[in-house]
Amino acid sequence: MTKRYSVAIPVAVLCLGGMAALQRIGAQQPGRAGASPETPTQSLSPAERIAREARAAGIELRGETSYAPVSEPDFGPLMQKMSAAKAGVMKRQMDLLEQRYDMSDRPASGVAMSKGKAVQGGVRVKLPQGVTWEQLGAMTPDEIRTKKLFPPGFLPLPHPNHPEGGMVFPQFHIDEVKKQTGRDLARFDLDLDLPDHFLPEFPPPMYLTTRTDLGDVSQGKLVTSENFYELFNGILTPKQIEGLRLLVTPFPQQQFNGTADRRSERPSLGVTCFDCHVNGHTNAATHLVGDIRPQAFRHRIDIPTLRGVNVQRLFGSQRALRTVEDFTEFEQRAAYFDGDPVIATKKGMNILERGSQVHDMAEFQELLNFPPAPKLTVFGTLDESRATPEELRGQTLFFGKGKCGVCHVAPYYTDNNMHDLQTERFYSAHMINGRVAASDGPIKTFPLRGIKDSPPYLHDGRLLTLEDTVEFFNLVLGLKLTAQEKSDIVAFMRVL
Ligand code: HEC
Ligand code: HEC
């Protein structure tokens, strides 16, 4: 058996050495892995139960090492092999998505993102055969787990190629960056898996707290190194312009760099902050979180918007860094290289200077405002003269029976805290395409202001619509909401 390391690069080597081994990991599906319905797991503690299920599913709880080897592959053959494997890797991922979700293009009526892109409607997570949402909502977590009835779309979502990981950008972003700057963000081994209609609008509008009078200051453009100066000279301070310059300047990263151990056809200058946090928002590019080992336990992560970082006090889904300055430094020193400074040194570590660079970049990020929400008052709740009866009912449910407001506190709909939703109560530990589904742990309460603009949802993007999030919380929190109540809460979230 090929040695199994716990970080991105070596698993690529594993890819080369044995796609077969990879596929074996990927072939383990919920039905076959984990405890059988007969296993008497109810009396065990959650951790004991999960450890037992993981053992039964052949999941290694510990990697052989936390470090990636500093090796230099032969680039030509590497690219050839990985490009050849791409179609198979993508098919495996698309089959998984197909099994989980209804991915058709069905816009919801009467709602759009801030610049007009359609918002997808309806519950897209597929139900297991033979049950309805109402029946599921009436069952206990133990019952759902032992009967294997947790909808697969509610399970952790793997990266398009989980054992390999790394940054993957949407095609529309790759095309526009190439057109404007000549930089190529295409990977020869992987594409983003989610269809465009489930992604945020592109390029997204950009709103500044300091100049709300201007509306969208991006003028409908993707802000890059080519145009940031002409767009912002005269509306930002020189310090903020310098911060923005650094946010649109490429620096080396694990997949995009000048070494032979890269995933772009040509040597690359790297990526910019705004390649993911496009125009200070998000393009739903994806990545693996840097702070977990071994590889199979790392979470896929959907890019969070930077709109409203100014009102937040906790950064990263689990990292819990306390300031935007800290996160700005952390991105290039750790997240860009899977939390491994050894490999970073090889590929081109860029150490930002705290006083003159980090602070400027953070200062600009702190200007990024939430999009306008014309139906909200200064308290962040509905203006009754503008809201529909449905939205008002939704608000009452949000703060009442739905308990959403316990964690999503107005006016920004976050409590600046983390919560463990304990979704593992509903399923047995198992492997999904190289990703361990065992437990998520505590996750940041992401703000819901402007939430219709930032699909997909949850830290790993496992939910495609707001309707999905309501079904998810209905089950996870045991709310027993009626169909009407669910659609009222969705209507409320669409105007936040
Ligand atoms: C893969 C594309 C990617 C790039 C490039 C990137 N980020 Fe991020 N950023 C993320 C992801 C994913 C997260 C969430 C991480 C997590 O959940 O732990 C994040 C989180 C953040 C956060 C915290 C947001 C929150 O709501 O908790 C800040 C601030 C941030 N990034 C700033 C930056 C800066 C500054 C740069 C450039 C130095 C940068 N990012 C480059 C993907 C990216
Ligand atoms: C116990 C605290 C808690 C309660 C109660 C709660 N949430 Fe959340 N919510 C969270 C956390 C934590 C996350 C992030 C989870 C993750 O990413 O895995 C989240 C994420 C979300 C998201 C996705 C945010 C994003 O940016 O992707 C939506 C939408 C949401 N919640 C809606 C609701 C609704 C609607 C309710 C009530 C029916 C609700 N929440 C109740 C804590 C809570």
C-alpha cells in the first residue's frame, strides 16, 4: 500500500502512484461503512461511538506525519498523469453531487442578489427513499442514524478531490483574471464542481462603510491590479489604496507558484486575496482548511464574504483568530500552504510587515459594508410598513419557534461565537470520497446579513439554497416547523 501522508502534496504523489488506492477510499459509501443498525451504540459516549464506527470503516484516526516532504517532482510527467486522471476525478465528484442534490437551474421568484443575479429556490438536498421531510422531522437523531435516513446532502461535503485538496476557482473568475492580468488560475488536475447558478454573482458589487452615498464602488468591474488605482484613487486614503494594492497583488501559494510542485500549467506568480474574496465578497472558490490533520479530516471550506468583517470578533470557521490583522497575516503564512511553514519556505513565503502592510490591508477590509437591506430598520429588524405578511411571520418564527435568533442575533445576525451543532448525532462515521464524515466540531456563527448574496451555505458549502438551510436546522435543532413556517423563514432571510 502506498504510504498515506496527511497533507496535500504527498497525496498528489499518491494520486500518481495509485489512483486505485484513492478510488478504494472513495468507494466507501454511507450504506456500507460504519456501524450496522444492530450495533448497540446508544449507550456509548459520542466519541466512543464515532471511534468504534471509524475503526469499522477502516478510517485511520492519525496520519503518519503532519509534514509534507520537500520533494521536487518531474513536472512534465506529473502534469501529464494528473491531467489524464482529471476526468475520472471530476466524474466521481459530480456523481456524488448528483446523488445528493437537485442541481437544476430553478430561480426563486421575487428575489435577486444585490446586482440582480437569480437566487436559486427550493430544497435541493434529496430525501432518502421512502421518507418525507415531515416524517424525518418527527424522528429522533438516534432513529435517523440507525435507520440511515440522514439526507446525504446534510453530510460534510468533500473537496472536488479531497486527498489532493488546494485552491480551486470558478471558471468565470479564471477567465476574467486572465483577460485583465494575464495570470492563469486554471489547474490542470481539477475544476470547481458546483454549477455557476449556485455561486454568488460575478463580479459582485462592493460597498464601503465610509462612502455609502456611492453605492457599488466597483462600477461593475472585477477589481484587480489592472484597475484598482483608477477605480479608487480619490475615494480612499493613500493608506487604504496601499492596502487594496496588496489585496490584489499575487503571492505564491501551494498550487500556484514557480516550482515544479505546482498545479498550473505555467509557473505562477501566485494568487491574490481577491482571487477568492472577489471584490471583498466571495466567488465560492474552494479550498481545504489548513488547521486539521490528517488530510481526510480536513474540512472543505467555502470562501466567506469579507463584507461586515468590521462588526465581527471571530475569524475563520474554527480558527477563531481575533482580528482581521491576524487573519490577514495568517492567510499567507499558514492557510496558503496548508499550515506548513516548511513547504512554504520552498514555494515562496511572503512575510507581510505588520505595521505598514498588514495594517493597511486590514484597514481596507474593515471598510467593506454589507449590501443595502431596504426593509430593515436601524435595529436590523423589519420595517413593518415595508415588509410583507410572510416576511413578518418569518421574523416572528426566526426569533421564536425557530430559535434562529438565539445564535443569529440582530442587527447582523451573528453572536460572534462558535457552536457545535453536533450533526454527528444523525449519522455513523464513514468515508465520503476521501473525506471523513465523523463530526464537524464547533463552527463560527456566520452572520446572515446579506445572506442571499453568498451561496452555497455552511462552512463547507454543503447546502445550495436558503430553503436547504431551513430544512437542515429544522432537523438538527428538532424544531418541527410546518411547510408554511419554513417558507416564511426563508422569505425573512431573503430580505436580511
Ligand atoms: C482559497 C482562496 C482564499 C484566498 C486567496 C484568501 N482567502 Fe481569506 N479566506 C478563505 C477561506 C476559505 C476562509 C475561511 C477559513 C476558515 O474557515 O477557517 C477565509 C477567511 C478569511 C477571513 C476571515 C473571514 C471570516 O468571516 O471569518 C479574512 C479576514 C480573510 N480570509 C482575509 C484574507 C486576506 C487578507 C487574504 C490575502 C492575504 C485572503 N483572505 C486570501 C479563502 C481565501
Ligand atoms: C445554536 C446556534 C444556532 C442556531 C439556533 C441557528 N444557527 Fe444558523 N448557524 C449556526 C452556526 C454555528 C452556523 C455555521 C455552521 C457551519 O458552517 O457548519 C450557522 C449557519 C447558518 C447559515 C449559513 C450561513 C453561511 O454563511 O453559510 C444559515 C443560512 C443559518 N445558519 C440559518 C439559520 C436558521 C434559519 C436558523 C433557525 C431555523 C438557525 N440558523 C439557527 C448557529 C446557529
